[in-house]
Amino acid sequence: MTVMGFCLTMTSGLDQMSLDISLYCGEEYKEEVKKGSPDSWIEVGIVANETVICGDPEVESGLTGYACGVQFDLLDAVEAVYSDQIGVIEFEFGPDWIVFEPTSEDAVNVAKSTTYSGLEDSEARLAIDPSAVVTKTAVRIEVLETVQLFIENISEIDPEILNHNTVSELERKLKDVRENTGE
């Protein structure tokens, strides 16, 4: 299994904020990329300030979703929090969601929600749904680096994948988010 991810640690005053997004891509995924399909299932793990939001870093597993769809959702979440809105990533067609909700001008609560009502109402989340607050900057940098690494890794598996419409669109979206949320 290949892990694509970064861990960004930022210091804000006396508080340390960290966000780590890991993409777990198995051999089946690599074979699909070699066949020219970038959007097969992967697993995603997210750890914020040492709180496991989803996944299990020790066994390199996480919530499952379509690879490119997850990348687009991550970029959409960055745009949302920079517009002071809630960003959501849906996994496995709705049994689980990761919510990025601004809590202040500079901070974002990253939370798992196992209830649909918990997407917009933190009080409707279950007690077992983990969450942690990180900076908007940490979210932005981690997501941009993760998506960039994803594109680089799949292009190493199959350089022609960069010509795939979905990957070209993902590259454009990455560039746009970089430009529109630059600090």
C-alpha cells in the first residue's frame, strides 16, 4: 500500500496546530491508474492535532471514496472555509462525512460526522465523532500539498494520466484554489 500524505505542523502563538491527510492507495488502485483510470477507490486518513478524525494510521486504513472525487472535495472544503462556510467531504456515499467548519476568523473545526444532520449542526453529531480545531492556513496548506502529491504520484505510475480529463480538471482546480485562497 502506498501512502500519499503530508503532516503540516504550524505554531500559532503558544498553540501548535497540525493537520495530516493521508491517502492510502493499494495495488488495485495502482493497476487502475496504469490502465488510465485515476478515479478508483482509495482510503483517506485525517489526523488533526494528534486526534484521529478518520482512519487508522497504524494500519494505514481510512474512510473510502473515489480518489479524484476526494481531491475535488478537499479543494472545495478549502474554498468553503476561506468563504466562512462549511466544507464537507462525503465518504462511501454518505455513511460518513468529514466537516470543515470555520469557528473564528483563523480557525476551523475538523470533525467526523456519522449523521447527516451533523453536517451543519455540530450538536447533532454523535459523541463518538472526533473533532479538533486547526488553523485555516493549516487546512489550506495541507490540502494543497496533498492534492499536488496525489497528482505527482499518479503521474509517476502513468505519465499519460495527466492527459485524462478528470486529472486536467483537478490540476486547474488546484491552481484556482491556490490563487483564490493565497495569503
